Amino acid sequence: MAGIYIHIPFCRHKCSYCDFTSFPDKIEFAEAYMACLYKELKMRGEELKNYEFDTVYFGGGTPSYIPPKLILGAMNQIRQCFRLTKDAEITLELNPGTIGESKVETYEKAGINRFSIGLQTAIDEQLADLGRIHNARDYVYATKLLQGKNFSTDIMLGLKNQTKEDVRKTVELATLCGSSHISMYALTVEDGTPIFTDYLNGELPDSDEVAELYEYGRTLLEERGFKRYEISNFAKPGFESRHNLNYWKRGEYIGVGVSASSFMQGKRFTNTFNLDEYMKCIISGHYPAVTCEEVEEADAKFEYVMLALRTTKGLSLNAYQKQFGKPIAEDFPNALKKSVQYLQLDGDNIRIKDEYLYVQNSILMAFMEEETLFGK
Ligand code: SF4
């Protein structure tokens, strides 16, 4: 099974930390952009006739900002051009500042059965600092519209002046409002974004402080029945994100739209990040991919390990051997030896012990170093 990712690059306002491909001043291009996206779906669908897809994910940008009929159009086109399973998980990212009753009705008609809401924090001053267009009340309103539906909430850690009490209020709001899934991740500060000044001025919590907030948030979530299944993802039983699980299993996916990446048939390719170029390519009947590379075996092995070890289930020894024809112990003997105190063997699976999962980067370094020795 494979996934479909659709990129909607329009936002009402650019957030201070945003490094995604999103355009705050181009909503007038939404209809023309989506007409191109429908065409790309058709082109890709013809190529991938033998594939069955069981997840669709509308990300961005802000998919809930564009007229909802365009989402309905995209879903109708996907159903016409791809083999989509009956019980496919279909997720739409939603910004609480851009939602209303009639939009939700159209999403329902489109078959959207999962929503991902960007709350980030329940503290309005922090939302304003991040340049978000919503406040906590907008989030409550959005979740009221989604009552009885399956939705996830994003929570961000490492914000200016963020305390444990703020994390508690945020977790409480997200869980009391009915989320079945929570993504709790640390703010990533990218050079070239306005928030970088706060970082340079030492106004953001350091990594130890963020790790403390994370541990606190994790405890609160677990007390409320959310089980961690990946470093940043927690779900009520049965509500894990199938689309993301496919990424962590190194499954195949096709990405459609400006800047979207794909991984199909051993190749990774990424579409242009330029909106005009994307539309011109599609109109002239060409694929808009600007990079395409065959993944070498050594990289594939490292990717497989890195992604599997992000999850609490870890890496299946049998699945690894089946995929690469060799046991992992033959490929990464030194990394396994170096990391032995951080790893745990559960039947056929090796996984990072719970207490080390959040600091897994240092563990993965050992695997990365060994990967670079392959083929030498
Ligand atoms: S809503 Fe998301 S994509 Fe849009 S500007 Fe903010 S962070 Fe970027």
C-alpha cells in the first residue's frame, strides 16, 4: 500500500517560524493552482495504475484556507485517477482561524475522515508571538465543529517564555476538546525566519529545557490515555496516523503539488518550489520534478533503521533481513555494539528504550557513521 500527499501552499499570513513552502499573498492563484494539481494527479495516476493507495494527506500551507470545493475537486480527481481503498485514511490539515460550518460539510462530502489541527499552544500571547492567525477560542470553536469526528492536534514545545504550566494548559485543552491523536514536537528554528532573532538573543528555551517540557507533556498525555507510538506522536488506541506510519516504514508515497516530495520505485523526487514554474510545467504537460535520485543501498539501509527507530515498536529484525537480504548485525555491527545500552530487544524487534527515545539523534549517529563506511 502507498500514500498520496497533496501540497496546498497558501496561507493567510506567514508565521514567524515558518520555513515551509507557503505563500501568504497568493490566494488569488488557488483555483488556477488546483486546476494544475488536478492535471498532475491525472498524469501520475496514469503512471501508477498498478498501485493501490490507502492514505491521502492534504498538507501545506493551509489546506483549510482555500475554498473547500477545491478540496472536493481534488478528492473526486484522486478517486478517478487512482485506486484508493474503501477504508482509506483521508486527512486534511486545518488552521483554527480558517474554519466554518459549511467548510466542514464540504469536507465530509469529499470523504475527509481525519483532521489535523494546528493548535500549537493554548496561550494566546505565545500564538501571537508565533504569528499564528488564531487564538485558543478559535481552536475550541473548530473542535466543536468537528465533534464526533476523528481529529489530531499539533502542540509545539520550546516557545518563548513557555512553562510547564503552559504545556499543562495546552495538553488539557487539546485532550478535553476531543483529540484522538496528538503530535507534540519541538519548535525548529530555521535561519532566515523572523524567529531566528529570538534564538540569537537567547530568548528561547535551550534543548535541556525543551527535553524537560517534553517529558512533562509526555507524562500528561500518557495519564490521559494517549500512547506514544513515535517520538512526537501520541494516540488513543487505534487512532495512530496510517499516513505517517507508512513514512516510518519507508513505504512508498506520491507527492503532488509545488515542493511535494515522492518516494516511488526506489527513487526520491521533489517538485519545484516555485509556484509559477510549477504551473507552467504542468500546463505544458511536463512533470514539475526538479530533483530525482535513485536511493543507493547503503542510504536505504540507514534510512530504514533511522525511520524504524523513531517508533516505539522499533525495527523488525526479520523485516530488515527480508528487505536487504542480510541481518542488521552484519550491516551495522559497530553501531549496535556502541548503542547496546540504549536499545532493547522485544521478540523480533529492536527498539530504543523509552527513556532515550527523545534523544535518539546521538544514537543514530553511530549508525550513520557506519553507513558511510559501506562500499569502502
Ligand atoms: S500556517 Fe503553517 S504553513 Fe502557513 S505560514 Fe504558518 S507555519 Fe507556515
